[in-house]
Amino acid sequence: MKLPLWLIDAFAERPFSGNPAGVVLLEEPIPDTLMQDIATELGQAETAISLPRSDGSWELRWFAPLREVAFCGHATLAAAHAIATERNGAGTITFRTRFVGDLRVRREERGRYVLDLPRVDPGPADLEALRTLVPEAAEAFATFENVFAVLPSERAVRDFAPDFAAIEEALGGMGLTVTARGAEADMVSRYFAPAAGIPEDQVTGSIHATLAPFWAARLGRTRLVAEQASRRGGRILCDVAGERVLLTGGAVTVLRGEIVLPD
């Protein structure tokens, strides 16, 4: 059996920037264990595995190297790019997911995509406990899978030195985001998820379903430019529209191939 595979840089305008994701488009279902084995073999932060449905939508699941994840923004954008460019996908692609409902991605001109996400509002988090991981944290809040620390400056975000073992021990399966008001961009962030096999993610779509509304309220506007201050880095245009958050960015295919499995 051979499965088509793509490596796609999401939230990128050129190769070797943004956040790479593996994408596998299936013709028929495969076992969950095989999906995880594929993601582990590829070793990307996330691999999107998608299966077409009879109604024109696509089932979509995401796998990190060590486990399935509930939601991944950049791999969703990458999957939409693969479907649009390799399968002649429609202008708007609908994904059916297990944990976050339906997601829609609209293809625009010049190879850009608009990812329509549900807004994820946070609850409180223990600031004093978080300061054992992030000493400069000024505020703390959390969602169902991430803890957020607001830092005093962009420089503090860029200079933050994570202790991955301590993050995993303190937060278990949750990820850690550090964020601040940006100097050139409206907001900057970095994201760490060592428990999922992702020491530092490059450009993380999902956290902006929380960060965009947070900074929109602070800055008094609904359209924001977000920068993720990772090694590769990337920018996302964020629009807060009520209970939805729209993330706009590019995608670039850098590899096409096949996964070869025994018959």
C-alpha cells in the first residue's frame, strides 16, 4: 500500500519558513495505530491525516510525534493547501473533526488561506505557580490544553529560556504559551509542548484562537498582526469576529512523496 504524503510550510510565504506539517490524504480509513506510526516516523510537530467524505467535506485528525492532539491550526491550513492544490479542492474546504467541530478554510488569491476557528476564551490560572516556570509572568490564564503567561515586553518573550523538563512535570500534557505586546507586530508569542514531543513550535495557529481575542480587547481593535518569535518565525493576520477567529496566512509545498507500506 502506498499513501501520498506532502510536507507543507504553513503560515509561510516561501519555503523553509513558517511551520512545517506533514499531510496524508487517504482514500480509505486506516487504523489509528498506523496514523500515529506515520506521525512518529515523520517527526513533524503535527501531521494532518484527512479522508474525503461523500458530502464533499473531509474528516481531519492531527497527530504529534507522541500522541493525537485535539486541535492544530497550522496543520489544518497545510491540509487545506494540499487538498486545494493536489485534489482541486473547492474555494472553501470543510473539515469534520472529533474535538472542535467543523472547521472551514477559504482559499484566496496569491496562495493565501483564511482559517475559520472557534474562539477559545480562557479561564484563570495560578500565577504564583506559573512563575516557577516563567519568573517574569505578569498575568496567567488557561484553556483546556494550554497555559498562557503574559510577559512585560517582547524582549522578555524572545529571551525566555524554557526548562522543558520542568514544563512537562508542572503542566503534564498541557502546552505553555508566553506572550507580550509587540513592537512591530501587535502581539508576539512562543509556544512549548514538550509532553507532545514538541519542544518549541514554530508558528502555532491554535493558540491564536485565544491570543487574538485577548489582545484585541487590550488594544481596542479586531484586526491584529501576530508574530511567533521562534527560530523560523512567522506572522499571522488575525480577525476577531464575535465567536469566531479568522487566521490568514500562506502555505508552500516543499516535498511530495509516498509512504510505502506492506500489502
